[in-house]
Amino acid sequence: MDRKSVVPIRAVIALALLAAAGAASAEMYAVNVRRIDKDLYKTDGGVYIQTKYCYEYSYGDDAVLKYEAYGYDNKLIFDSGTTCEVVKVFK
């Protein structure tokens, strides 16, 4: 087998791996949240965000929710720069 036939196969495998990694990445959502209780926030759309050890007091502040349904790296990132671990999101 010559080298010319091996290079395209490697390129196809690399592209397939990159596409699979991109499909598994978390979604980012712009949200407006207010603190309801300890480790519980609510968006304007009625979605609840449960956090872990989050001490950010929010009264309708903008934030970014990085969330993947079965992911382990879910975060709520506030405009102040505070980042909190997200346990679950529910309605």
C-alpha cells in the first residue's frame, strides 16, 4: 500500500472524531435569573436551575447557562464572573 492511499483515510478519521466531539459539546444559553432559595435559581421563562454551593445573590441578573442533559460540566456563569456548578435544570 502506498502513502497516498493512507493519508485520506487518516483525514476522514480525524474529521469524524472532530464531528463527534462537537456533537457532544454543551449548549450555551443566555438567561436572566433570580435566586429563589439556597442553590436554586429561576429564569424569566420559568425554568429552575439547581446549583451546588452557589452563593451568588441574583435579582434578575443576566447569566450564561452552559448545559448538556447528561453532562458533568454544567455551569451557570454570572455577569459578575462568578461560576457555579449546575446539578440539574427543570421546569
